[in-house]
Amino acid sequence: MTRQKLGPVLGKERLDDLRTLVEMTEAGTLTPVVGSTYPLADAPEAVRELERGHARGKIVVSVQAT
């Protein structure tokens, strides 16, 4: 039996990469797929949706600055 330990995968944002994504989105060559959006207060439900494997696209948790 092999034991595996899974951890989070963290990407490092690079300004050039982010600019490229913005350009592609603005040009219409990249279309992000948002499956559902939750307000921050409902973040636990967003996580449950992800755990259930029902996500069809990205799950977005919106945070509003005050």
C-alpha cells in the first residue's frame, strides 16, 4: 500500500501571463466558463458544490469591498 499526501497546488502569477489572459479575453479567443457564483457569506455552499463534483465550470466566490 502506498500512502499519498495531497496538498494545495499554488500557482505563481506573473504580470505578463495576466496581461496575456486579459488580451485573450478582450479579443474573444478565451472565454472563461463560470458554472456558479456565490457571495462570500455562502462560501461553505460553494465548497460543498465543489466537493460533490457538480461544478460545470469555475465556481466564483464574490467579495465586495466596503
